Amino acid sequence: MTATAPVANGRIVILEDDPDIRELIIGQLSREPQEVEAVGTVAELRAILKQRHVDLLILDLNLPDGDGLDLCRELSASGHQGAIMMVTARDDAIDRVLGLELGADDYLTKPFEPRELLARVRNLLRRARVVDQGRPRGARFARFGPWRLDLHQRRLATDDDRLVMLSSAEYRLLRQFVEAPNRVLSREELLPERSATVAFDRTIDIQISRLRQKLAGVQGGTDLILTVRSEGYVLPGPVSFE
């Protein structure tokens, strides 16, 4: 089933095999100006992704023709640019950590409060828009340390053009840092969709850790993102745009 409204806030696809939960999510998200589409299988989702960009994928983990964690890993490895929110009955900490390590932007367990789902969706879409709108006019690349971030294709590369794939969450984090060098960014700024629980939520720690590991993969890439105790994180400059 598909509910369509003027695409002001983005295009959302729900991958959920339970028709009742699909209807619940559609009903909640369709109250706002965004395009919402729901499918029940991985095959149906693949068909959609081949045809058009998806700003946010709401993903169940237990699927009739695949596993949501495997799908998240595949999408991240292929450079999927949209945000990913996992909504699942799996409430084990290991599943949450694994999902975030594989590139998910957020993780919500069932049963959930519909208003909480809507708030998290709003924040994920808002964060994506802020990142994209913060680009200096005409800039294609951001250079920092030994790295070059392609702001059009959302790819990270060294000066000798060795590519490193970034998940959508890692890209948005890195964009926030390169657009605000030498400024400490609080955990709430970096992860607004979890601002109410960010003080004891490991989501941002996991994402920062994965990003640091990738940046440290070449000489000169360590210590590019520093922890400022009790305040947040900072990318010490300089950063140049071209």
C-alpha cells in the first residue's frame, strides 16, 4: 500500500512483512508532507532502489526472503546514500550494536510509541537536509588531513584516489565535522534524533569509532576527530573546500 503527499520532507520506504505494523507506520508518517511507500519483501525493496533515490528506509530485521542486518551491510557497502532506521522486535543489545556498526542511523524496538517513531523520522530527515544545505556554494570536495571528501558522490578518498566507502550515517557525521572545523560538536548536535537519551546511548560512540577507524587507515589519518571530555567531539582544522 502506498500513501502519497507532496514530497517536501523526503521519500520514505518501509520494509516490514507484518501488514498491521505497515499500516500503523504508514498512517503515522502520511500525516506530514512526504512520500511514503511500504513493501513486505527484500525483492520489492531492491526493485524500488533500482528506480529511484530513497531518503529514509525503515527496515525490519526478520524478513521472509532475507535478514535485515545482511541487507543493511549490503546497502552500506554499496554506498547507499539514504538514512536507515531499523524497527524490530529484536531488543538484544548485541543486535542494536551490530545494526549501528553495519551502518544504520537509528534503531527502534517493537512495540514502539508511534509519536516516538515520527519524532525520530523527522530528525533523521532534518539532519540529512541540514548536511546537504550546509555545502559551500559550488564546492565539490572538502580536504582535511590526508583525505578528500567528495560532496557530490559522498565518497572518501586519499590523494592517490584510494576510495573508502562510507555508510550514510558516517557520511553525515563527517560532513558535520568538516563544515564546522575546530568547533566542539555536542552529542545532541551530532545525533538529534536521540537527544533525549544521548547521555547514556552508545549510538554516537559506535558511529564515531567506526569513522575514526576508517580515517586512521592511511598515514596522517589518526587523531582527526578528538574527544572533548564532557562536551563532545571536534575535528581540528584546517579544512579547505574546492
